Amino acid sequence: MGIYQQPRLRSALLLATLSLAAFASTAMAKPNLTGTWKLEPAKSDFGPMPGPASMTRVITHNDPSLAIKTTQSGQRGEFTTELKYTTDGKESVNTTRMGDVKSVVSWDGDTLVVKYKINNPNAGELTFEERWSVGDGGKSMTVKTKVTGPAEPIGLSLVFSKE
């Protein structure tokens, strides 16, 4: 009798496989981003750019609907942006200070991926990929951004804490 034909061993392997599948699906659960998130400048990496003095994001998330109101202040003064997305991979268009921005937002496991392009008069076309992940039991969020364009790619990492 082969090893996989033994009833007890088959049952144990099936149980182990189902347990791992259940664990994997729990680990891949999509977080709900709803809440008020405050930037932690000391924990963030702004790359070659100066960081804002402050930034707060108020997020309303009812998957696939995602609305983000960001207020930030810094060297250019204070401003607020309001963006609306869907997390199902369909294109969203938002009007910003840089003009209309087309974005595609989707999930990669439990990480939210936001992709968009802008045309900057000084730097040309820039492509952004943001990867949003929640940690610390839902109390922190890290947004890692890769920016590519005509110059060397840059990376940013913004760390937020939930209020």
C-alpha cells in the first residue's frame, strides 16, 4: 500500500492542507482602511524631497469604494485633496492641482496597490506605484511609493498612525 493510500495519513494530509488554506486566506484578508491617519515624519523616508510639516488622511473605505481626504502643510502652504477610487482594478479619474489623474487601484493580497501617471512640467511624465500595507494590529499604515520617470527612480516610505 502506497503512503498516500493509507487512510489515516490521507486524512492527516487533507486536514493539514485545509488548515494551511484557511490560515492563508485569513492572512490575505483585505484590511479596511477607514479612519483618520496621521503622518509620522520621524518614521517616514521622503527620499530626495522635503517632507511635509504635517499630513492627515481621512479614509472612508467600503470595498470596492475608497475615498481619501488628505490635508497637508509644508513649504508650499496648506492644501487639501479629495480622491475617489474603486479597488477593483477599474480606472478612476480625479482632478488634482496637477490636472486630471487617471489611477488604477487593486489588491495584491492584503496590500493595496495604487498606480498612476502625471505630467510634471519640470520632470516630464512620472509613473507612481504606491503599496499600502497595514500593520501593528491595524494601528499603523505604511505607504511605499516608487516613482519612475526620465531620471533615476526614487522611493518614498510614509508611515501613518491611526488616531
